[in-house]
Amino acid sequence: MATKPAKAATVSEIVKSWPAERREAMSTVRKTILEHLPKGYEETAAWGILTYSVPLSVLPDTYNGQPLGYVALGSQKNYMTLHLMPLYGDKKTEEWFRAQFKARGLKLDMGKACVRFKSLDDLPLDLVGAVVAKYPIDAWVRMYEQSRTRSRPGATRAAGGTRAARARAR
């Protein structure tokens, strides 16, 4: 019962594509995201899931030319997914998140930033809200830019910062 990426191109199409038995859970998680999402992020449809991203008008120079993802919500064949990129980008936040699951006696099914869940009982919404609220858009962009600079040997702020800034300097 996965979302069909090729057919679901808008937020409303994705929401309508959610299986009936998951619609209430998905809508509740979406509401939690929207209630805690800092100003400036956009809710869009990408890759067949709902995405909450930094608009290209704010950060046009991303590694893949797409808006910088922050959070995403999707429905796969056997489970629902919540992609919390701050867990991937901030080791302390990830450690805190994992510890909170353990302290509550909940089993965490997570990859690098993708939390898989089968029902709302598997997902503490207060933790989701706390992670979503953690990074205002400017802080998330700054973290992204710092990670890109560190990942490219020889690339420094003194060298112009982003690829776009270096290209303009040429």
C-alpha cells in the first residue's frame, strides 16, 4: 500500500493516496509536524512523500539542486516512515532521541534518519515535535553549509563558502 510517487505529485494527492487504515495516523503525525515546524520551511510533495524543506529561494545551492530536506513523511508497503534529518545531522540530538525511546520502553526502528512505525503507539509525538522544532531554518541551513564545507577538502569559508559563491568569484 505504498504511495505511488509517479502519480502523487502534490501534497493533496499524496494525502489522498494514503491507505484508509493509515490515514488517521498519518494525518496526526502531519499535524504534529506542522504545529512544530519553524517558520520558513515549505510543505511540498517530492519523491511520493510529504517533505518539509528549505525553499530554493532561501538556499539555491544544494548538493542535488533540490530543496534541502528537513523532515519527510511517507507511507510504504509495510510501514509508515518519518524522516527526521536533524537526527542525521546532529549526533547529540540522535543520541537523545534514541535514549528517550529506550527510557519509555519503546522499540525504535530507525535507519540513519528514517523512523519506521506501524501505528501511533510506536511513535511518541512529543519527541517528534521536539525534533521538528529544534532547528529554525537559518540554523538548519548553517549546519548544512558547515557540513558541506567540512566534507570537501580545501573548501573553506575563506575560499568563498558555497559552490555558488566560488563560481560567482571566478
